[in-house]
Amino acid sequence: MDVSYEGTKREVATDKGILRYHEAGDGPPLILLHGSGIGVSGWRNYRGNLEVFAEHFHCYILEFQVSVSVTPSTDTRLSLPVRQLSDSWTHSTFRRRR
């Protein structure tokens, strides 16, 4: 199983932008989300464990472009990626393969 960066990289166009993610494995879906901070990415967080997870699950490592603000705001930076995921979940890419 190819669990390299290039072998797992995927993109889905949504009306809110491009949703980037990595996909590997078969089985029940496992969605892997990352936190925020300088240099944080889903690939960096989970690349070392992806091969093991992918033996048991259909893994999706989501790449959120999140910026953090120290001033309070009613518009959270995380809301866009969450809306992208929600809107894209019905896309055929994310339907469980049979």
C-alpha cells in the first residue's frame, strides 16, 4: 500500500474553495483532524501512523488552512474548513467504497 505524500494526496473543489486531504486504506472511515499552530498540518501529524491506521480503516487526513487570531471575533477561522468538509461529505469521493 502506497502511503507516501504523493500517493495519498487528494483535492475536492467546493463552492467555498479547495478541500485538500490524504486518503488511504479500506474499512470503516476514520477522519483525522489536526490542531492549529505554526507549521501544523494533518500530514505532519499523522504520516507516521497512517500505514497502521490504513490496515484497518479508510483514512482521511484533512488539511485545514487555519489561522489563529488573538482578538475575539464572531467569525472563527475554523468555520470555513468545517463547512467545506460538511459540504463535501456527500461528494462521491467520500462515499465508502464497496
